[in-house]
Amino acid sequence: MSERTDEDRVSAVESMFRIRAVESPPDERGTRTIWHRGLKGAELVTDVDGGGRVTRQELSLFDDVVVWGEGGLKTGESIAPPSKRPKPSEGLTWDTTGGDVRVERIGKALKRYRGSDRYIQHLRDVLGVNDEGGVPIDAPLTRTARAIREDRAVEEAARRASVRAAQRRSQLGVIGIVVGGLLALLGIVMLWRSMGS
């Protein structure tokens, strides 16, 4: 394996926020997962509770992995690329010592991040690389699960209304064609009758 430079790590972090994050729908408790996968070797998986607060984050930056959650901060090394792991934290070996070096390498890459993605900003706060101001770690970073469900319900209601309106227009069109055909037929019959008399 070739040694990665700080510039490689910075480039990987920057590629991660250029791609739109993918969000799973809330489960029965309102928990959902948001994935940021860059094209250059970085992936951030964030778990959010029903209230919109981050409960766990896992950043893979090439072979370096840092996980923040209930147990605090853990570091490790990936023995499989993130895309090949069936679940977050599978295919990892955890550090028993030397995790500070990994956090420092990841911190250097995140320090140069200037984007506005709140999940990446949250990870910067957790690792202590935020410049100033930052988002408090306990603050909600996103909408609540209830708000997401309500938004989806509104979108579904609008979609159904649109489908019903299209069906009505289609039915009116068919009725118009039938009525037009009947009127044309009636006109032909009247013309025929007037020619016969």
C-alpha cells in the first residue's frame, strides 16, 4: 500500500462534500443514516436520532477510521474499503494504542475543510479541529423524524392529487371525444335524412 499524503487526505475530504449525501428514511424510532461518499477515498456515515441529533459518526479516510458515538472516540484501520464492507465498523481492526496519530492525520485533512455541510462540521467539532463558532455537539443538526415523515406525507398527498387531476383530465378528454363523435354522427344522420327528403 502506498503512503497517503496530507494533500491526498484533504482532496478525499473535499470530494466527500461535493457529492449529495444519501439519507435513509426514518425507522420506527425515527433513527436514520446519512452517507457521504467521496470519489477519492473518504466516506462518512452518520446516525441521527428522531430528534435530529447525531448519535454516531464513522469516517473512513483511506485506511484510517475514526468512530464517535456512545463509547466516545475509537480509531482503527480498515482492512476492506468502505464500499466493500457490509455494515459500518465491519472489516475494521481497532487501535489499542497509537490512535492519536490517526486522529491527527484525519484532523489535518478536516482542518482545511471550508464547506457548510453540518455533518462534516460536527465531526470537526468532535475531533477538536473546528476553527471557531461551530455547532454544539448536542444541537440538532437536521430535521426531526416527525418533520421528515410530515414532509413525505405532504409530498405523497401532492403526488396523489396530481395523479387524480391527470386522471380527471384524461376522463374529460375521453368524454369530450365521445360527445364530439356523437355530435358528428348526429350531424351526419341529419344530413343524410335531409338529403333523402
